[in-house]
Amino acid sequence: MKVAVISGGASPEHDVSLASGQGIARAAAELGHTVLCLVIEPDGTWRDGQHEAIELLQFCDVVVPALHGQGGEDGVIQGFLQQLGVPYVGSGVAASAVGLDKHLTKAVLRAHGLPVAPGITLRGADLADPESVLQRLKEASIDLPVFVKPGNGGSSFGVTRVTDSAELGRAVADAAGLDSQVLVEQEIRGREIDLAVMEFPDGRIEAGPALEIHSDPARPFFDTTAKYAGAGTRFVVPAPLDPALAASLRRTAVEVFQTLGCAGLARVDFFVPADGQPVVNEVNTFPGFTPASQFPRMWAAAGMSYPELVHNLLETARARTAR
């Protein structure tokens, strides 16, 4: 096939996306496909020109939008590709838009009876009024510590763990610098467990072995540095889980995938308290995709190599278009 891989983008995850795109492009070439690499610059322009990109994309068999964050993982590029009539890997416009918007994701999951962390969403004047935020947290029965995060985005950019009310204003301002809405959520103490969910060409949807995150103890939480530069961060896969819990997490991850209308792939992240029900933390409709990223690691534990993983995603995109 002729496969286009789009990477980069205007979000803070630009460099992460470039790494994902490079890995996918190499694997697709190893599989014998003709690979075209297209890069979106940090300012949102296409490196080789948007009109030139359109002409190239229209002659591709499958496109891989290996983009993370706003402008790439939020339905924008998916709508662009749909207008071009080009098959692409991953979720469509609606699931991508909801999946990146943490407020909408949790509203949808909560409405379907799926457990999420208690939290509030800040917009407008609330963003500059820490006293109002504290009052709203009190009304929602949310106590410190809390996590403050941009409403859209990933890789923990702009996320702060707040343990003192005096820190709240700065944390909200940092998050608001990246997005016009900010989430403040109750800290859930427990194990951090990720599940990789994938669609297959025949329409099956399966979750791979669970992965447990042991964040760098030198970091305050699994923040951006711990994810990409923390020497002490460890990923354990398969995660040592009770069989009943492992099965329950797999079922819930698939249910989240289907509830949001995802396609192709997604990573569902959980907190698992020692004495409580697992809670869905976030959903990534196009998670990090280097060979060392969590999603490929989980499927590697199931016996699927990185090139086989890329092959499945390409074939699933073609099969879905054919259906």
C-alpha cells in the first residue's frame, strides 16, 4: 500500500508525535509499504505546504494521523481526512473530539455508569478566582490533594498536583495557559494501570495485557518528566493483578472504547485503589506509539511485534472503510 504518516502538530506534544510517526513509518516500510511522511510544524503549517499535502494524501491507500493533542487527536485532522475521502487509522471525528476533552469524556462515561474521579470544570471568570474554586470544591465534597489539568491535551503538560490551597491559583493559571477550560479533580490514591484496546480487521475489539506504572520516585507524580525523562520510571507488563481484577479491567476498557465510539486503537488509563472500585482516569485515542511506548509494550506482552501491530492498524482501517 501507499501509506502516509502525519506527525508533529501544533500542540505541546509535537516532539512526542514526531517520535511516534518515525516509529510507525519505519515499521510500515519494513512491511513493504511505500511510506510518505508528512510533518505539521509547531505553528500549524504543513512542512511541504497544505495544498501539496492534499494532493499527496488523495493518492494514499491509508493515512496514519500519528498526532497527539489539540489539532491532531481532537477530530480536526480526522474531519480533514474524511473530506478527502481517505481511509485513516484510529477514531473518527466525534470519538476523537470527546476523547481529548477530559470534561466531555468523563461526562459521557459517568452517564453510562462508568466510574470516574470526582472533579469540577473551570471556565471564564472562575479561572482567575481561587476563592471561588475552593468554594466549588467544598460544595462538591472534594478535598486536597487535587490534580489541576488542562481540559484538553496529554503527556501531563500543564498538570499540577496541589496539596496546599495557596498553590491552587498558580496551578489553575498554568493549566489555563494551555486550554480555556481547566479540570480540578480529586486525587485517587492507588495503582496506575493502563489497558491497550485495539480493533481488528474482522471487527473484534480486544484489550491487551495490563501495564502498571511505577513512576520515578524523584518526581511528584507521573508528570511529563517522569514519562519521558525519568530515570526511575518503570513499566511492568503484564501487571501483577488478581485474575478477576484483570478480567474486570479488560471488560471496562473495552466498554469505554465502545461507549465513546472509538475505532482502531485507544489506551484507557485507570487508578485502582487498594480498597475500592477502579476509576477511569483518561482515554487516549492515539496514544504514544514509539516501540518503547506503553501501547506497543502491552501488545508485545501478548506476542504481537511492533510491525505486526502497525500491520493490524493499517488493515483494520482499510477493512472498516470497505465495510
